[in-house]
Amino acid sequence: MQGSLHLIIKILDTKINFMSCFIVAIVEFSESVYEFREDDASTEICIVLTNNVTIETNLQVRVQTEEGTTNGSDFQGIDEENMMINGPRTCFTVQGIGTDGLVEPTEMFTVSLESLNPSRLMLSSPTEVTVVIMDSDSESVIKLRCSGA
């Protein structure tokens, strides 16, 4: 009986030592909120490494957008499952943002991250950020002067 107990302890020790060999990278969005004007045409969103580790192999995240208060025509959505994190800063571009000629309230959509290598890549909170689109169109105001009434 003592021999079996000793064997179990040895296996547990080996698992602990094996797990401690991994260095975990921690990433987060570079901003908590991204803001841009509707006529900017695109915006860059970045993910940054927050701990000082060297990434020797590519780590992967899934980047996904959700419409929020936009109607789907205000930007080109992203659902990229294999975005590589291979350095201290990884950026991607959200395309298709353009002026539509309509005066409208400020709109927003969200971008979320999911680690595809959770044992080697952790995400800091929040894992979702808001992207604000400020309208660049304005209402035309016509002033009329009436004389001789």
C-alpha cells in the first residue's frame, strides 16, 4: 500500500514540474475605447503584450466584431479565428467605415478577443472593447432673409 501512495505522489510532482515549464503571455487591447470619425474610412486596433516575455512560437486569438448600435453597413465586420500574436504589439484594421451622407447619432460596435492557446496566452480584462463612430455629416442650415413684408 505504501508503494502505491509513493507512486501517486511522484506522478503529481511530475505534473506540477511539467506545467511550470510554460511561460504564459498576457495580452490586452491597447485602448479601452477606440474613437474615430465616420469619414476616417478605417481604424487600427492593437493588442499589446503586457508582461515581459519573449514569444518563441506564434500564439493565436480569435477577433470578432459585434454590431452594437450600428446597422451593419457602417463597417466591415471581422471574425478572424487565427490572428497571430508574434510580438509585443499586433494590430489589425477595421475597414469600410465611410460617410453615408446621413446625419445620425454617434454609433458604436464592439471588438472581442478569445485566446486559442489558453495554456500559453492569457487575456487581461476587459476582453471586449467599444469602438465609437462619430458622425461626420452635418445638417445643412439655410438662412433666408425676407425684406419688404
